[in-house]
Amino acid sequence: MLSFQKNENRAANPSSSTSAFSEFDVLIGRNTVLEGNLKSGGSIRIDGHVTGEIRADGEIHIGSEARCIGNVYSQNIEIAGYVDGDVHTNGHLKIYSTGCLKGNIEVASFVIDTGGILEGLCQINTLKTGTQNATDTEIKNIK
């Protein structure tokens, strides 16, 4: 398993990414193939191929040419490429129009752009954000 810790002294380079995230501590380039688990104390950008579990304390961006086989765990996740595995986030999941996710998701919130693909079950965990959906509130008011 690879493990990386965030370097707080590193300067952000917003021009290095097209995602909403402005800084990445780990970059898996498009000509890179990684087989094994990947863990980072910061954020990860993947443009290559990863087979194994991916975990980050920060955000994960999976680029449009990326291919990931394995479960993904992070605070926020953006998918513009292909993921075959379950996705778990305490925050937000975004699947872009070029993104394809074949797996179940457990998220606090998510958005899928037109053309994006999700093949799997979805669990919205409102306890992670401390919010309630309208149906739960309405049911409690009826009782």
C-alpha cells in the first residue's frame, strides 16, 4: 500500500487541474499504471490506471482518461473517467458528462451531469451532513 502525507508548505497551483479542486498532493499521470492500494493524507488526482482501493483525507479527482478498479473513499469525489467499484464520501460526489461509475455510492450529496453514468445503488446519508430530507421532516410532523 502506498501512503502519502499532506505537505502544508506546498503552494497551490490552480492551473494544473480542470477540476474544482485547486491542489493535489498525489498525481497519478495518464501514462502511469498503479496496482495496489493508494492512501493519501491530502488530495489525489488520477489520470492513469489504478487497480486497488483508493483513500484520501482530502478530495479525489478522477480525470477523463482515468480508469480505476476498486473502492474509493474520500471527503469529496469528482469522476470524469471510469470507476468500477463502490464510492464512499462524507461530502459531495460529482459525476461529469464523461464519467462512468459502476458501483454503489454512499454519499451526503451528489450530482450527475447529463451524459454521466451511474450503474449501482445509491444511499444518501443525511446523518453525515446533519440535515434531514423533506420526507423525514414531514413524517415527524404528522406523528
